[in-house]
Amino acid sequence: MKKIDVIWGNIFKGKNDANQSVRHFLRNIPLFAKLRKRELRDIEHLIHRRQYKSSEVIFWQNEPGVGMYIVQSGEVGIYADYDSPEQKQLATLCQGDFFGEMALLEDDNRSATAVALGDSQLIGIFHPDLFDLFQRKPELGIKVLATLANMLAQRLRKTNLELQQLGKKQCQSKKEKQVAR
Amino acid sequence: MNPLPENKSIVINLNRAFIFFLLKVSVFVLVALLAAWILPHSGMVLTPLILAALLSILLNPLVVMLEGRGLNRTGAVTLIMGIITLLVIWLMIFLAPHISSEFKTIAETMKNETPATLVYKLKTLLNRHLPLLKNPGITDQIISRVEKSIYDMLNNSIQLIPSIVPLVISLVLIPFMTFFLLKDGRRLKKSFIQTLPNRYFETTINLIHKIENQLGSYIRGQMLVSLCIGLLAITALAILGVPYFLIIGTVAGVANMIPYFGPIVGAVPAVILNVIDKGSVSAALVVVAAFLIIRLIDDTLVSPNILGRSLEIHPLLVIIVIFVGGEMFGIMGLLLCIPVSGIIKVTVQELLWNIKHYRAFRVGS
């Protein structure tokens, strides 16, 4: 009996371990932190796990976006005008960070290029799957969408603050220049 | 002419890209050869599989709706397939006596009528009602053509008998395939996407989603149009008192899926049976007028509102596809060739859109 258990255990071990680790990882992400065990399992069916090698492009700027990614391991760089002389790194993301979330909500092109900075494992959630979830499990869909909207609002608030500070700095430097004249 | 320098050897540069190109070409050739070898023998499985795929696309919104009400996927699929099975059984029990009596009457009518008597009847009918055709040359020409068509029709119906065995197999296979495609379709799609390289992964999700959407609405639309036409035909034929209106109306509805030829397939048996029943040319004209009005309603009201112009296929291509489909897969080929060309058209359309918008699909990117 034990022998049979060992065989079956070995056959399903890899998949179960991977599922457990994904579930554990998802639970620790703010986007899914409030979800119940069963709801997490539904999300698990929805996601796509992908592995990227160092320097591999995840998506390109100005291409149609389909969904968002969460960094499970490794690092991801976000670039404007990647692969051109004007290339500029906008952010570096690490474990638990997510990017490309605007594509979940709108049918527009990507505003930047995402590149794996080292060997990275990402979790992708895509627009068609999310909208399918809204139809199948509206309650869960609303929960995810509300948390996502909350996070986007936080990012917007942060950007507003940064813009205000930038504005203040510009005003101050103008005044200083006028005084200097 | 200058001779080649003696010590100059020809060097073939076998770099990685060239080896990959050769590999790709050989894989393509292998797949093409395999497809060419399998295709002629695949009708038994391919036709039910296409039908099951179409059915699963048709039924998927119902499954999703039930999932939204709290049922799990397997439960929702089982419930829907169960309801459909019960509906089919009920229809068979309810309609079987009517249909069998209609077939019995048709058989009895046909027993009394040999092709020769039918031709004779038609000849006297034409001579009596159309004085223009009093010239025996013209009447004989028409009659000989009609005679040939009747014999061809009888021969073709006899040839159809051996196709009953695959039909029974299909009837068993289709519900099973539909059940599993509905239940595991999402998982199959995910497994397929999982196998794709990273550069094509996101674009393929987009591609599949768009194809699913367009195709789903096209197939659901086609089925709805056929249902409308079937109901219109049944009602019109019942009002006109055409015998066996239920069978003819149903055939007209199903045949409507074959563009251009479908309405003719529906109208011809109705005209023949009404003429035999009523024994006058006006009986034919009334049925033809009814089918023309149905066609008009379809072209102006039903199809534009249900199907829109999303998946228009060029008429010339439609005719070619119908002939090729009919030649390769018989009646099923005739019925399925348009949805299948719809699948191919949407795929090509979306693939071209992806090539234009994603650099992963562009050569050399």
C-alpha cells in the first residue's frame, strides 16, 4: 500500500507542490490577500505561469496589451523607448510587484516595454480570462476588480503627489531664477 | 568564358538560422504530408469533432450562465447535456409517430408513383396548363430532362444508404465529444497556450480570444437564422396546406446553412410533393412564392439583424467551398463547409491583424 502511495505521490508530487507554492504566493499578494481558499483556487485556474530568461522581452511598448503580470521570482525592468538611443529605465520590479495592469481594464497599447533583468518567473492574468470570470463568478470578479481599482487609485494618488511636488519644485526654481536676475 | 579558378572550393555556410529554416520547412512538409494522408480517412472522426466543437461553442454561454448561478463547470455541463438528451428523447417520442406517419404516406405515394408515371403526369400537366408548350419538341425536351433528374435523385438516395453506419457512430460520438469539449475546453486551451514560446504567448491569447468571440457569435447567429427560417417555412407550408410540412420545413431550416443552394434544397421537395398532392401547376407556384417571401424576409430582416456583416465570405469563394466540401465529405461537408471556412477566415483575419500589431510575428524581429 505504501509502495502505491509512493508511486502516486511521485506522479502528482511536482504538480501539487507547484500548485501549493503558487497558492501560497498568491495569498501573500495584496491583490488576492482578501480572497478565501476556494476563491484562490479559482484564481489559480485563471493564471498562466511563465519563465523568462535574462534580457528576454515580456512585452513591447506600443503593442496591444492583453493583461498584467506579477513577479513571482527574479526582477523585471520597465523601459521607455527600449532598444533605441533614447532608452530610459522607468522602474525595477521584484517579487510580489505587478505591472501591465492597465491592459486588464482598457483596450489600449502598452505604454512601456517590460524586460526580464534576470531569470524570472512571472504569473500572468489576462483580460479575456478575467472577463470570463466576471460572467462565471461575478462575486469573485467584483472582489478582484475592486482591489485592483483600489490599487490603481493608490498609484494615481502617489503620482498626483509626485506631480504636485514636481510643480512646487519648478515654481521654486522659477522664483529663484527671477530673484537671481 | 573564363574557367573557374582551380583551388576555389564552394563553401555552404550552414549557420544556425539556415538550419532552423531547413528544420521549419521539413516540419511543414511533414505536417502537410501527414494531413494529406489522414484527411481522406478522417471523415468518421473529423466530422463529429467539428460538429461537437460547433455545438460546444453554441452551448458555452448557457454553461457560463449556470456557472454564474453557482454551479460548478462539470455540474453545469452535465445538466445542459442531460436536458438536451431528455429534449431529444421527448421530441423523438412526441414527433416519431407524426414523422413516421408522414414518411409512411410519402412512401405510399411514391409506391403508387414510378418515375415513369411521374413523368407522364408532369407531361399532361404541362400540356394542359401551359399552352405555350403545346409544341411537342419543347415538352419532350423538358420531360427528358426532368426524367433524368428523377432517376438521378433516386440513384443518389440509394447511394446514401451506406452512409447510415457512420451517421449512427456520429450520433453516439457527438454528445460525448461535446460534453468533454464543454467541460475541459478551458483546460485544453490553457495547456495549448502553456506550450507556446514566450514571444508568441500573449499575442496568441489575444488571437484565440478574438477568434472565439467572432466565431461564437457567427455560429450562434447561423443557428438562430436557421431556426427562424425553419419556423417560417413550417408555418407557411402549414398555412398553404402542403403535405409533410413539418419535415420539409425542418429540412429547409437545416439546409439554409448552405448559402445559395440551401433554399433550393428546401423548396424543391415542397414543390414536388405539393404538385403530386394537388395535381396543379398553381400548387407549385404558391410554394415557390412562399419560399421567395421567406428568402426576402431572411435577406432583409433576419440575417442582417442576427448575423450583421461580420463574417461575409465572397460569393465566388462560397460556391467553390460548397463544391469542395460536398465532394470531400458529402452532405456533412455541405453543411459544415461554411462554418469551417468562417473559422479559417477569422483565423487568417486575426493572424494578419496580429502580424501588423505585434513584432513577435514579424520575420526578422
